[in-house]
Amino acid sequence: MKRAGFYILLAIVAFYCAGPLAWQFVTSIKPPGELTVLPPLVPSNPTAAHYLSVFHDNSFIRVILNSLIVAASTTALSLLVGSLCSFGLAKLRVPFASVALAFILSVSMFPPIATVSPLFIIIRALGLRDTLAALVMTHTVFSLPLTVWILTNFFRTIPDDIYHAARIDGCRPFHIYLKIMLPLSLPAISTTAVLVFIFSWNEFLFALTFTSTSARTVPVAIALFPGIHEMPWGEIAAASVIVTAPIILLVLFFQRRIVAGLTSGAVKG
């Protein structure tokens, strides 16, 4: 009975989480005449017309490439800066390390809507309006607290004896970080990379505010699908499925590393 109850609960949770995506997929293959009609729940004559409409021109492909560039660049920059900072806070004798970590984490306490106006003024003054660089810098700033928090906690679980032994053998701190700490931290780095990538891929507010045409990303492009007299539900659903599928595949591919990275601190602690 306990096992049956567990599987029933698991099925309910899985259906609750997967329901919106399944509904989007069903909507994306419905003929135009059945989009706002229930029943049928499942389309009687599935069609790929909405997907073809999304890729009718190259604009949506360019938007996907923009999101990919921004998310990948943000992830790489966040891991580079965040891992160096985390190594210093966790293993080096940094004065007021706890205060510095608290100050870094305080950045995430500010709601993004409260920082849009000053950031827009700065970006416009730097001549970065409607550029991918503006999004990369902004996303990196707001993803760094998460990166530093996860990696600092993981670096602290690595025994200090490893660091001291390497120092006795004459290894410099940067080489210890590069050749010892990073290989040992692959689970945490993989976890952080996936979380930062998903954040940057789905970010909407800054992308809407700082871009207008050439640097638009996926969330903004989908939000601008509706016309003046028409709501293209089929195209919106198709585009949502297209841009969600890579994230699902990414999480499934790194599933074991993500679980290991999220639980390693608790297990080793």
C-alpha cells in the first residue's frame, strides 16, 4: 500500500509538472479551427502548420541564436568569475570573507524591476542599447550570487588538507584552483551552469527593456507574437515547445551531475 501510494503521488506530481508542456504541445498541433474548441482535447487531424509558420522566415532562427549566444556567454562568464571568487572565499585567507559573501548574495535580494531604470540609463550612456553585450553583462550580474553561493559551499566541502598539501609541494593558489579544485568540482559546476543557462535563456524583463530589434531573445519574441486583431495561439504554443525542448534535453543529459551537485554539500558535510 505504501509503494502504491508513493507511485500514485509521484504520478500526480509528474502530471502537474508536465501538464502545461503537454497542453502546449497539443495546442501546437491543433488545426486553427480547433484551437479554442473543447472537445476535442486531442486534435482529430494533427498539423505541423504552426511550426512551419514560426519558421516561415529566418527571424525566429535569429532570435534563437541570440538567446543561445546570450545564455552561453552568461554561463561562461559567471562560471569564470564566480569560481575564482568562490575559491578565494572558501580556501584563501580573505579578510571578512563572510561579510563579502553576504554582500554578494544581497544583490539577489533586489527585485529586477527596481533596477531596470538605472541600468537602462547606464547601458544607453555606454552605447550598448539593443546589443547582446548589454544582456550578457546584466544577466551575469544577477546570476553571480547564485554561482558564488553554490560553488563556495562546494569548495568548503573539499578537505583543506588537499590545498595545504599542494601548497607544501610548491603549487601556487591559481594552479591549485585550475588543476585540483576545478576537476573535483565538476558536479557543482555542471549544476551551476545549467541553472545559470536556464535563467539567462528565460529572462524576459531586461531583454524586453534593453533590446528593440536585432538583439531580441526568445521570451521577447514570443511575447510579441500577438497581432492587433488576432491572437496566434498555435504559433505561440509551437514556439514555446521549440524553445523549451533544448532546456529539457539539457537537464536530462546533465541529470546525474545536477543531483550530485545539489546533494554533495549535504552528503559531505
